Amino acid sequence: ITNSWIWITHVFLWGSFAAFFLAIIVFNLDSFFYKAGSDYYGAVFRVMTTGRFWLTALLSIVVALFAPFTYTAFTTLRRNAKQLERSSQSLSFMRNNTRSKSDHKQRSGGLL
């Protein structure tokens, strides 16, 4: 998983989808199934007309990408939370340090 999507990422992602469906069609048009008298010849064209095929294809992609996207999202959130915590700690340290100097200044009569 990448943090930025460039043109090459799109080419490989959409190209792999296209290659998958092209391979299914080419293998289904193979004359081996036709000569053998099998019912599998051209089956992909019958299957692709059903909603179950497209739902399964979509769910397969979602399930395959769920873990990497989830990992990336949680690591990014954790990193941002740590940075926010560090910045708030340094900010509170600066506030406390400034307050203690001003308190000390008031107690000492303005002379430090």
C-alpha cells in the first residue's frame, strides 16, 4: 500500500483487473472445451450475466485489500496521535515553565 497514488499505480492496478478478466475470457474461448463437448465452453459469459458473480468479484477485492488498508490507517493514526501527544507535552512544558518564571518574578518583586 502506498501513501500516494501516481499514474504507474493506476496503470498496474487497473491493468491487473483488466488482465484478470481478459484471461478468464481467453481461457473460456479455448477450443479444448468445445471439442471435448464440455458444458464449460463459454460458461464465463453465462456467469458474468449474474449479479452473484459481480458481487463475489467485488467482495474478493474488498476482503483482499481490507488488511493492508486497515494496517496503514491504524499506523497513520497512531503516528499522528504520538506526534500530537509530543507537541502537547512540549506545549504544556513551555506553559508551565513560563508560569513558573512569572510566578518567581512576582514573588521576587520583579527582579530575577
